[in-house]
Amino acid sequence: MQEVSALCTRVVYLLDGNLRSISLASNWSIGGTIKARVRCETIDTLLTQIRQLSPDIRPERIDQGENIFDIVLDCSSDMRGELSALLVTNGELLSFQSETLSLEKRVLKLLSEKEK
């Protein structure tokens, strides 16, 4: 699939006996997952600011105690810079992990969205 992502802008697939295609170029912004651990006193304010970046972002908050929170969210790759800056300026960033979706996972996510 690395060759496909390097050379192609469309993927063709069969669904219920019908040939379909997906434009990868227009959907390239499908990114991945960010997992961050932050220390802050006003986590609700931080989560509100994250949601204001995009209505599609739905952060999950996991309380670790002592004002330490794990934040997990899916976002497009072009928003990672803004998100990391927001996390740094609104708390003490303890850890940050970014996972990119592979081409296979991007195609599967696009297919599941098209079926809805």
C-alpha cells in the first residue's frame, strides 16, 4: 500500500458487486490520533478550546488525579500543530504522542463514512 499512497490519488474498490472509487487527494487530511498527558487546573476550559478548533474533534478525557489528565482525540494531520500549541499554552504538557493512520486505515475510514 505504500506504493499506492506514493503514486495514486484514487482507490477503486468493489462494494456489493459495484465498482466504486475514492479520491485520496481530497481526503488526505484524515490524520490519526493524538494522546497527550497534561497537568492543568481548568481541564474543562482546555477541552472547550480544543472543540472550538473543529466541531469534528471529540476529545476523551481521562482523570489521572492531582490535576493530571490524559486527553485522547482523533484529528486531521493539518491540525496537530494547533492542538499541540494549545496544549502547551494552557497547561504543563507532560507527554505527547501522535499516531498517523496508514493508507489502509484511511481507506477503511473513508468507506465507513460513505456507508453512513
